Amino acid sequence: MSWTAYLAPIEQVSAGSAIISQQGAHCGHKGDWKANQSEEVNYANIFKSPSSYAGKSLTFGGKKYMINRALDDMVMAQAGKEGLILQKSKTVIVCAHYIEGQVAGNVSAKVDHVVRQLVENGC
């Protein structure tokens, strides 16, 4: 299965999603995914010490998002009524961007579902 095929469930509830390696290499995306390579590398770096990023910010498509939750396996960031959800599996990070009108909880649940699928497949 291709990396982008894993993202199909997230595509239904988010503006865009991606899978990146834990080193920040872009594996694939669906929808309106605006992060550039340096932003994706930064997402991977956050997971090296997530608690040190709590209350700080990250960028997506050049826009600043405040990190409001930073756990060992999940990071959530928000800018107004839109946000980012990042969750890591054994080998990759699943990322999703939601916009106004989309429900963060639905996006988070789909990201978690995809991460569980990846873990079941050894990723």
C-alpha cells in the first residue's frame, strides 16, 4: 500500500494530511498540504523532546500555530479556528491540517486510526 493510500480516512475530515519520516522526509500527502520541507523537518524534531515545545509555536505553510499539547506521541497546535495534529507511529509521523468548520476531535480520531493501521503493518 502506498503512503498516500493510508491517508484516505483523514482526507474525509481535514483540509490536508501527510506522512513524513521521523527524520522529516516527505513520504506522501493528500489534499491541501502546505508544509514545506523545513517545516516537516521541524515537526520531526519536536518529537525528540516534545515537552520542551509545550507553549511554543510551529509553522505550517508559513503561518504560526501555537502548540497547545505536546506528548511523546502526539502534538496539537492551533491558530484561531484551524490547527494541526501530528501523531507518530514506530517509523513515521502522520500529520493533518484542519480548518474552520472541521472538527478537531474528528481529525484527531482519524489520525489515530491511521497510526494504528501503520503500527499493525510494522510502520
